[in-house]
Amino acid sequence: MKQGALVTKDSTVHPLIVQHNALINARFELNTTESRLFLALLSRIGRDDTQFQVCRIPVRELMGHSSSNSTYELVRKTLKHFASRTLLIEKLDPAARRHSKPDFSILPLLAFAEYKHREGVVEARFNDLLMPYLLQLRENFTKAQLTELLKLKSSNAYRIYLLLREYAAFGKRVMALTDLKSILGLEEEYDRFTNFKARILDRAKAELAQTDMAFTYELEKQGRTITHISFLFKPAASAQPATPVLEAGWEATLLEAGIAAKSLAGIKTQLASGYYDEGYVYFVVAYVRRQAAAGKVKKVGGAIYKALVEGYLLEDYRRQVRKAEDPKRAAVVPGLSLQERHTLADVHAMYETMRQRKLITDATFEENMARVWLAAGFRQETDSQGVQWLVKP
């Protein structure tokens, strides 16, 4: 795509910064001004964005409201270095999942950067290869409030804040000293730990004391050598992303099940062609999850995608629809006769099937569950494998 074809994004600043954990743990080095620009670009990404756009950042956001004759030269040097920065980052699989022994990639941070002196703005765009780490994130991500990050002054404090934020729910993160220095781009610096402690650790501690990630730390040694740092902080109960709700729509349901975002286009085409309706999508997800709970399926995302592409469960789905459309059965519980135990995923699939066929009037799955199932004496339970059920005592 040529630069002229790119869309320039208005300077809409979002209050929440969201990054994949692999990006938080990537190896790269930024100075303080570059960190401000990086943060400014991150804050222009919306949760619904599907591609990177050119972002316009006012120079005053990077340099402060004061200006001087040296601003032009400082911005020029900043962009020159920032546009050449690369990251050593964990390579994700197609479902954006991490692995215990991952491959790594070295990726350019930016597609381009430009300084428009007369307008007083910087225009920049992230490299498209970073899309799996910043866009449409469904798992393995960390959220941080922009207002908290803006309290920080040094680039190392910013990186350490996010490293701790990833573990916010646990109240502790232990890092090897060599790993921390590598992530911060300081492998060749601070041979004496006393210097690293004073200039990096203690400075970050002082800066983060003004944020929601205030910490203390303990040092672990082998002999006289410092090997690990234990960061201790107050656990945040709400730090982890919430589990996606069932009524989020077929696309969100498939993403949550492990289907790659790029695979949704083919499924959308099949839906548009009438090969099957949305009810089949939910039926497949429920079926495969049930098989996985029974130990018959190992790769849930792959099994769901295959069933959707090949349609080999269509006849089973159509039989269910025909049963559901039988007024004698639908009058009791839409989709099936009452039994004593059903997975919540199955019940949701039934609801979606009936909604597609316009056989029910409930606006949401919760309303349907309350009216039909809970009113009949069923209650929700979760088994040892994390599978949710509706059970009638």
C-alpha cells in the first residue's frame, strides 16, 4: 500500500493502553522522548481498529508546552532514531498464542515517521508486522490506564511499570537480572549492580510510587552475585482481562475459541452465501467444546474451523433445527426437551439457533436463560475442568 493511500487518524486519545504480553516483554531500547512518542501512538489505537493508520501527534505532546529554537533539531534526531528502532519479539502462532520455547523475530517498530514543522505535528504509523501484538487482542494482553503511564518520566520506569502490570493480579514478579537488563536494552551497561540499582531500580521505584503499581523489591543472590529481583506490589483483583461473555456475537465467539482473525473472512463469506446461518457457528462451537471436555479433541480452534469450512456437522445441526421448529417441543424449552444437565455452551447454541429462526422473543441470552432454565429450577455450576453447566438438582 502506498503512503498516499493511507488514512490519517484524527488525534483521538484513548484512556486505555492495551498490548500483547509478548510486546511488553520484547527486547528494545527507547530514550525518554521516544517513549513519549511510543506511548502517544499506542494511545491512538482503538479496541475496534483492524489496521494501523497514520497518527498525528502534536509536538507539544512530546516536548511539553514550552518550545525553543532547539525543538526542531530535537524532533529531527528523535524521529531519526525512533524510526530505525527494532524489537526482538516473541513470534506468535496464527491464533496469537505464546509458547514456552518460542521463535523470535526482529521487527522494525515503525512503517514511517514524518515531521511537519509548519503544522507542529509528527505523523507516524506502526509497522504492520506488529498488528498481532496491538490490534483485536483477545488473550495474553495487559491493560494500563494512560493517566497512570503519563505520571512516569523515564523510559525505564515506563517499561518496568508494564512488566509489573502484566503480573498485577499476583502481587509479585520475579525476574532474572540478565533478562530485565536485556528487555530494557541495557545488556552492555551497568556492570556494577550498585549503579543499576541507583539509576534504574530505585528511580523506577520512586516514579511508580505515584502510580497504581507502587512496588518494593528484594534481591536474590548466588554467593555475592545478584541473580534475580523479586518485585512486590499490591495485587489488583481486576487486573486480568475478563472472560468474554457468551452473547458477544459469532465473530467474538470464534476469536475467543482460538480462530485466527484472518480466518473470519472466509466464514463470513459462507454465511453471506447461505451455506449455513449463524446458528450453525454456535452449534459447532458448543459441539467441539463438548468433545474437548470429553478428551476427544485437543485443538479446539482447529476442530471448529474445520467443521465450519467443511460443513460436516450441518446435517446434525439441521436435525436439531427441525426438532426445535416442532411446536410441541418448542413450547417447553426451545431446541430440546428438558434434561437434568446441559453445558452452558450448548444452551447458548440453542438460544442462537432459535433467535436466528425467530422462534423466541428474548432480547438477550441472559433473559432467555432466566425465563426458561432458571425458572425451571436449573442452576449454574462449573466443573473441575472449567466447563460451565446448567444443572437441575
